[in-house]
Amino acid sequence: MLTQLRSGELRVTDLARPFEISLAAASKHIGQLERAGLVARRVRGRDHWISLTPEPLEDAAGWLARYRSFWERRLDALEAIVAERPDD
């Protein structure tokens, strides 16, 4: 759903359409995305419009980037250790 919203705001029904789940299940999922701060809802008449709120994702990407080199060095070291082991 987040990928769909990159191109712009969508009605809940349009956002749910590509998925093989009920509209109620899609609405619950959207509710979780709202609680996580990843999407925002705008109500216009009977239509509920959902838009992406990318800031939390940008924060997460920044956090992951800070630790990427830490883990890459350790995984490289682990790979070297495994490569040195004789085959059993």
C-alpha cells in the first residue's frame, strides 16, 4: 500500500483493490499504518482519501544508514571466518 501511495493520494477502495483481502481487512491495515504515522486520512463526503507520510520512513532509513557500516564490517569478518574453515 505504501508503494501505491508514492504516486499520490488514493481513496481507500482504490488502495485496497489490488489486494486479495476484504475491504474491512484493508481498512484495518490502513488503520495500523495511520497509527504508525506512515499515512494520513482525509475525509471528503463518503470518501476517505489516504496519503503517504514519508517522514517516519526517512527517519528509519537514517537510523539504518548509521548502523549499516557497523554490520557490514561484522558480516565481512564472519564471511572470512567461514571461508577459512575446512570443509567437513
